[in-house]
Amino acid sequence: MTPKQTVQKWVDAFNRVDLDALMELYADDAVNHQVVFDPLRGKETIRKMFAGEFSKAKMVCIVEQIFEDGEWAILEWKDPLGLRGCGFFHIVNDMIVFQRGYWDQLSFLRQHKLPLPTE
């Protein structure tokens, strides 16, 4: 698969809330860094993060663009509520080894009527 195809599979699994399919795309020692949180290391830690986030809110990733450059794919996305963000995926041998996501946490929390941070 190309990195773009891997990210397309990631989006499909994310939108189905299919944790098993999502985790099949990550290397065992992958790093996921959503910039509003500390980086997560390892597939099981990443799984726990997704499980927790999926339990809090209905999330949908609408692809605006997927760009590809060598082992990297860049996802520009939006959701039905108007939130926008982007993700950078480093993919080696069809496995995500590194992911970084940029999105506005306060807007997300407000849109989903979730508690705002107190610090």
C-alpha cells in the first residue's frame, strides 16, 4: 500500500470506530502525538487513547485532502460540526510508525459539550 492508501484505511476504520482495524495499521512501537496531549508510545497505549476518546464523543473524519511524499502522508480533515485539523503520518512497510495531529481542543470540547480544562 502507499502511505495515502494506508491513511485512507485509517480514516475508514476511525469513522467505523473499529479499534481492531485501526490498531492493525500501527507498528507495535508506534508513536501518536496529538499536540494537545503528551506523545503516546506503543500500540496498546494508542488503543486506550482511542477507546477513551471514542467513548466521549461521536467523531467523524471527513477527508479534505490527503497528500503523499515518500513515506509520509498528510491528512487535512474536517468534521460535521466545523472543526478542522490535520495529521501527519510516517508510514514504513504499510505500518504507521509516527502520527502527529493538530486540532483545536477547546473548540472540540465546546462542540461536544464536554468539560473544559480548569488549568
